[in-house]
Amino acid sequence: MLQISEKDFRHLAKYSSKCFEEYKKSKDDNLWFGVEYKTTAYDINIYDTNYYGNRNDGMVVCVAYQCEGSKEKGWSANWSEGKVLWEIKK
């Protein structure tokens, strides 16, 4: 599991709430958003468990993945470790 500070967690959760508004307007069941915070970038994935993953329990889940690289050379998400920011019943 991705280890991040409580302050970074709160920042990402706040940003993801804006992403969730875009997700709700979209007809897509799996959306990705990128955000740079301090010297790190994160990919945020919001998805419906009825269509993605192995749960099929009617939840919308938001997971943050830390990116490797740099702003100058480009970012690449490390999908081996993620941090669930929130889950909402659909």
C-alpha cells in the first residue's frame, strides 16, 4: 500500500472530490486524473466496482498512485502500490 503523510492524504482527498464531480458528469465508469503536489505527481483513478476490479458491490472507489520521474522528464504512475482515498455507495 502506498504510504503518504496525513497532510498529503487530505490534499489528495480534497482534489479527488473535484475529480468526483467530473466523474459524475461523465458517462465513463473509469476515469483517471493527474495532479502534481509539492515535488510529486499522483494519478487518481475513480471507478465503479460493478465494471472494474473484482468486487461488483456497487461502490465508486478512488485510488491514488504515486508517479515516478520528474516534471521535466515526464511522469509515470507506479501502479504496484495505491492508496484508497475514499469509497462511496453508488
